[in-house]
Amino acid sequence: MLAALESMRGEPGLPDFELVVFDVDADPELEARYDELVPVLADGDGRELCHYFLDAAKVREYLGAIR
């Protein structure tokens, strides 16, 4: 998922974005919240965008809405 997200950087029509990677298993709060949903992609407010696999269309839609 991370490589696919990195490849989206610089796509026309999408704003620049920062990726922050967390080890869910190292944080009891994150582990309780996401447990079996790893890998998970969430925005800075904790809203889940997708898990297991990258939903590129949903990520593009989300990023396009915040430009």
C-alpha cells in the first residue's frame, strides 16, 4: 500500500501530501482501534480511507476534495 501511495505523489490534480507511518502493533491504542484492519490508511483526523488494500479511487477523491 505504501509504494502505491508514494507513486500517487505529483499526479496532476492532486495536492502534495505527507505520509506518516505508524507501527500499529507498537501502540496499544492503535492496536485496539485497528486490530485486524492493518494495513490501514487514515487521514490526520483518524478517518479511515481504506484498509488491507489501497482504494486508489477513494484516495484520489479524498485528496481532490481538499485541494
